[in-house]
Amino acid sequence: MKKLYLLMLVIGLVLVNACGSDDNGNGTDSESPSAPLNLIASNVSDTSLELSWTASTDNTAVTGYRLYEEISGNVTPLGGSTTTYMVTGLTPSTPYKFYVTAIDAAGNESSQSNTVEISTDEAPLEFLTNLSEMGIFTGDLVNLEPAENVQLYELNSTLFTDYAAKQRLIRFPEGQAMRYNNSDQFPVFPDNTLMAKTFFYYINDQDPGQGKQIIETRLLLKIEGAWQVGNYVWNASQTEATYRETGSEIPISYIDGNGDTQNVDYQIPSKADCIICHSNSNTIIPIGPKLRTMNFVPSYTNMNQLEYFKANGLLEGLGSASSISVLPDWTNDVLYTLEERARGYIDINCAHCHQPGGAVTNFNIDFQYETPYADTGIYPNRGEIEMRIQSTLPSYRMPQLGRTVVHEEAVAVLIAYLDTL
């Protein structure tokens, strides 16, 4: 009897010990892995991003990870076996949330990692068929009303185009801005920057309320670090403009500020023409929006334009507009000398071609405002300059592109200046 009792005791101890070796008493693993740590996103684009995290640990082994993608409250699980995951097929300009858990061989799932919240980039800009598709204007296109996040800007000295009026607009990707680059020249524009310049004539300059005839809207798009040019030509009903790469001529008639009727054979440039003017050292660049040409009080606000940009999150890195030089307004004979006015006009109208790297290489001239006078080549070419600015011959006039008539007011300033040399 005593032997039977001892045998039963031994069997019982063996059973108890065996049960104690299982996690849940039935021989299966119920211990979850540790939570993944340090989830981060990198290489974010408009349709994809890469996620990585620190590996989890487990009492046996981690066999995989379960990634969760959340958009607008909808959660989608994604699988993976390593500590990195390339998420593709995302929607541009869209906010997402991601977190990850670890899985072991028994199917135990860890608690979730930290949550990453991130928005995909905007899709790269492209020239669409119709101007209305580019998101520049809101409402009826003819009203030229800038859409949300599209900023009007002005230049204190402008390029002459047969007396056409111009509206200049710029748009940056959401949350981004142009950045001061320790220069009064161009700031750094982020990828997906859009610049638009619309050319039009008022039916009557004495009464703009009579309406206008819009001719073209030229665009500059910064795509993956490089500027691209494109042009949209407006239809006769002023309801739409379509993308076009060929040049053309449109007869324009309008009443000027003196009440006289003016007739212009307006030249719409081809894409090749645009590239000529916008190229420097075979790289396309803007012409007008340098910090020094925007450093003044424009018509749409009562504050300095650069300070306005700063206050509205459009310009970063600049301490004060007072540290930036100003390109003289050639029309202002109160603030600027005759030389300053003439040099300012020559800079904005001629220097994009006549400078090192510019399209014109057969003259030893540099018309940039900052170039010392002795190095400009103005004096030895003064006779040529005087004749070309008064010519309308397509192969001889200066500039050759962008004008067909003589800019009489500017010619008077330039000749007066040349006569002083």
C-alpha cells in the first residue's frame, strides 16, 4: 500500500512539472514579441515611401511584421519579414499614418510601435492641355482670379512687350517657400514651383473697366530640379487657353492712355523662343523674380513685398529686406539718376541674353546691373545700341524677341544716357 502511494505521488509530481513547462498549460506559446521601436519614414515621394524600425525580440523567434496603413480612418494591414518596407501605390499630397507590430511562430502579435504621420509629396508638375487644369485660377478664367495658395507678385522694373499689361503669379508646394540664398539675385525655389505670367491688353487704357483681351499665359515649372517652359494661348471667347509650342501672330487694337488707337501685330513666342531668352549656360532659369526686383512696395499691399512674403510664409531665411539691394525703376526720375535708370532698364530687358552664359555670344558685352561700367561694353557699342533700340527690323532690333514696336519712353531715357558717355 505504501509503495502504491509513493508511485502515485511520483506520477503526480511529473504531471505537475510537465504542465509548468508550458506557457498556458496546453503546450502552446502565448508570449508576444516585444513591440518594434523607432519606426521612421524616409525617401518620401508622391506615390511611395520607405519605413524602417528596430527589430523586436521574442522568447522563441520573431517570424515577421505586420504594418498598418491608415488613411481617413481606414486601416489596411500589410505584411513583411524584415525591418524595412517600401510602401507603394500611395496618393500624392495625402496624409497617412503608419505603425507596425511583430509576429512570432505561434501567431502572437506584439503591441504596436510608435505611429508615423506623414504626407506624400505633390505629384511632379506637368503641362496639361488646358490652362484651366493647371489650378492657377479660380472662378471664370477670364477674371484672372488667383486660386488659393497662388500669390500675386510684381517687379519694380519690367520687361517691355509691346505695351502689353502683365499679371505675375507664383505658387509653391504646400508648406514650402522660396529661400534666401545669401544673394540679391534669385532665391532658391523648391521643386514644383509654378510661375505664371499672363499677357493682355485693356480695350481702353483710359477705362480698364471696358474689359481686356487676354493673349497668352506663359508658365515656368520647376520639375525635379530643372525649370521647364510652356505657353498657353487664349481663345477668342476668353474662356480657355490651350498648351502650344509653336509661335504665332495676333493683331491687337486698343486705345492707349492718350486716347489714341494703337495697332500691334503681337508675337506669341514658340517654345524655342522662350528657351533662348530663359537659357544661361544651357540651363533654363527665370528672368524677373530676383529679390532685388521684388524689393519695393507693390500695388497689392502697403508693405515691402519681401517683408510681405516673409510674413505670409513665402520667403524663408532673409533677415530684413533692407539688406537686399534694389534694381532701379527706370521710370522713376525722382529716386534714381539717369545712369541708374538706364542701367536698370538694360538689365531687365537685355541682360538675360547679354551676359556670360547668355544666348548672345558674338558681342563682348555684359549688361547686368551689377557689372562695373568699364566691363559692360556699353561705351564701345553705344552707337549700335542706339540704332537697335529704335529699329523694328526683326533681325536687327533689340531685343529681337518680345517686341515689334519701339518703346518710345525707354528709348528717350537710353539715348539721353548714351549721350552723356
